[in-house]
Amino acid sequence: MPTILFFSELDDPAEWRPALARALPGWTVRVWPEEGDAGEVRAALVWKPPPGLLRQFPRLEVIINLGAGADAILADRTLPPVPLCRLVDDGLKRSMATYVALHCLSALREQPRLAAQQAAGVWRFLPPRDASAMPVGLMGLGSVGQACADALAPFGFPLRAWTRRPRSVAGIACYSGQDGLARFLDGLGVLVCLLPLTDATRGLVSADILRRLPAGAVLINAGRGPVVVEADLLAALDSGHLAHATLDVFDTEPLPPGHRFWSHPRVTVTPHNAGLTAAKSAAPAVAAIIAAVERGLPLPNRVDPDHGY
Ligand code: NDP
Ligand code: OXD
């Protein structure tokens, strides 16, 4: 019987096994390290598998990354030469969109300053800011960036996006490449980083980009930690140039005890929980990828190893 191999040290197999069994009738679900015939494994649904694990299945046809960011799996130089797809489902997009909307609205409503006032027992009227004067810039307008743009649309923020290739999307001022970067950054109220981690994006958000933001701007990073240079971000926060940073992703995860982000008055830390790939909503997306493999159709969310996402 065709078998899908499941490996994750983060996701609960007790949730995934029944969800996959429902979505893939006629398939066996094998949770690593359960024993079985290696030749029956046709698909692998994996999050950060140990290097070399996937090489032992001679009839593997597709690898499905149990998450949207493929940087960790692409770092495995021993991956067998079969197509690699990312798992991007409606539940994940919704959770990322609520995270980004929450923290853009928090900036709009001056929530960090209000929280500090409350902690100090201070009653001081702070007028809400004007969304129309607070452009939100999405670095990355892929499946997650687009869901975030849709969620932000009703609140009146002017929306911008910056991508690798030129794009044209109704309601969003689109910029691309190095040429478009300066115009994208000019006058932003909130910079939202939703980029994959690739050779081209590692260390991209450095002092140079941060200093081009207007004084008082806010950063949200829910993409990958190493896209932002942590030391440069701390310098921009310490100087007061940036009003606040909300960070879900970090160079080192879990964020080490004693890291300055934990206690910085201008930083909100969340434990890489912005997006959730839940078995119930994502198992049908796994089945859709496998159905496309079986029918020889283009694979949804296929990763291009040359570009790293
Ligand atoms: P996609 O692959 O759908 O989109 C990536 C976007 O980034 C595209 O718009 C792409 O541009 C743009 N991009 C890539 N490289 C560059 C570059 N060098 N310069 C400019 N733009 C670039 O990814 P998703 O939207 O699905 O996810 C984005 C990232 O979010 C994931 O890779 C992951 O790291 C992170 N993530 C984090 C989660 C969390 O819990 N914190 C949960 C889920 C995802 P173009 O349109 O031109 O291709
Ligand atoms: C993902 C993540 O990439 O959760 O899906 O970070």
C-alpha cells in the first residue's frame, strides 16, 4: 500500500495521523520511527528531518515540508532529487494574517505606550493615530503576504509590497528589486517582514534599511529571524529611531535567556507562534499535492531550490 512518512519533533502525530488517514484513503500513514517496508514510502511530510533520513526511501516521489518556510529542509544537502513542496493552507494564512493585523493595529492604537502608561499608573490621553497616514509595507507578497494585505485592507492603512519580481495587485502599491526598495521604504509607518530566508534575504534588513525608515516607524518580523540583523535592530531601537519591534522569529530559537530582546522596552517577543499549520485544515492540502503528483499535474507550492523558496 502507498505510504506517507510523517516526521516532526514539533507537530503532534496523534493529530496528524487521523487527519492524513481521512484525507488520503488507501494510503498508510507511517510515523517515524515506526518500522515498515522502505519501498512503500511514496510521500514524506516532514518538518526539520535529520539530514539523510529521506535518502533511504527508493520510491519517494514527493517531499512535503510541514510548514511554509523551506529554509531548514533546503539546508539538508542530502535531500533526494524529488520535488519539494511547501505546506500553505488556509488555516496558516489566517493565523499569520491575524498576527500581522493585531500588531499593525497595536501600533495604530499606540498599545505599547498605553501598556507602559498603565504599568506606571499614568492616566494620559493618547489620541489614536490616523491609519491613512501610516503606510504598511509588506516585504514579501506571497501566500502569507497576500493574506495579510487582505486582512489589513478594511482599516485604511495605505498598503505597499516589495517582492523579487514585479507584481501588480489591486489596492497595493507594488515595488520590486533593489530599484524599488527606496520608494517602498519611503515614509513607511510599519515595515512587515514576511520574506523567506534565502541567500538573497539573509541579513537584508540591516542598518541601511532601518535608517531609511522614518523616525517612529515600527517593525514586525514574522518571516525568518536571520533576515533582520539583530544588532542593527537593537541599535535602531536603542536610539529611539524605531518606536517598536514585534518579533516572532529569531537568529536562535528558542530566544536564549538573557537576550536583550526579552527585556527591551520597545520589543514584543512571541515564541514563533504567528502561524499554525494545523492538521485538520492542512491535511487536505497534503492530499492535493499528492493528487497532483499522481496525475502528473503542476505541484501546488513547489519550492524552487535555485531561489530558495
Ligand atoms: P511565498 O514563497 O509564497 O512568498 C515569498 C515572497 O517573498 C514572494 O512575494 C517573493 O517575491 C518574496 N521574496 C523572496 N525573495 C525575495 C527577495 N530576494 N527580494 C524580494 N522579495 C523576495 O512565501 P509565504 O508567503 O508562504 O511565506 C513567507 C515566509 O513566511 C516563509 O518563507 C516563512 O519563512 C515565513 N513564515 C513564518 C511563519 C511563522 O509562524 N512565523 C509561518 C509561516 C511562514 P516574488 O513574489 O517575486 O516571488
Ligand atoms: C513555517 C513556520 O514556515 O511555522 O510554516 O515558520
